[in-house]
Amino acid sequence: MEQKFKLRQIEDALNHPETKKEDIITVFMALQQQTFILGNNITNLLKAWPTVTSPVPPTTDEEPYKFGTLFETKD
């Protein structure tokens, strides 16, 4: 909700008749730079993410849960 509000504030400011083209260019360039940095960071994180080479052994002898089965009881 807060993000929608902030986006609306930005949109209203950009559509205001007194807004200068240079200001819009400055905002756009700053956002584009942040997008590139965020993309590079995510790429580096994914490259450094550890991969599982062997399955993890179970810690108990119990059977795994069956999907779609409810384990709740009604009062």
C-alpha cells in the first residue's frame, strides 16, 4: 500500500506542469543505475549460491509428510 502511494506521488510530480525535463532525466538515470546495480548483485549472489551435491540424509526415521494430507483434529 505504501509503495502504491509513493508511486502515485512520483507520477503526480512528473505530470505536474512545472516539472522540468532535466529533473525527469535525473530521476530516470538514477533509477536505471540502481536497476543495473541490483541486477549485478543478484547475478553475483546466484553465482555464489551453494549447490547441494548429495541429498541430505533424514534426521529421523519417520516417514515424510504426504502432500494434501491434513494432520489436524477437530474438537
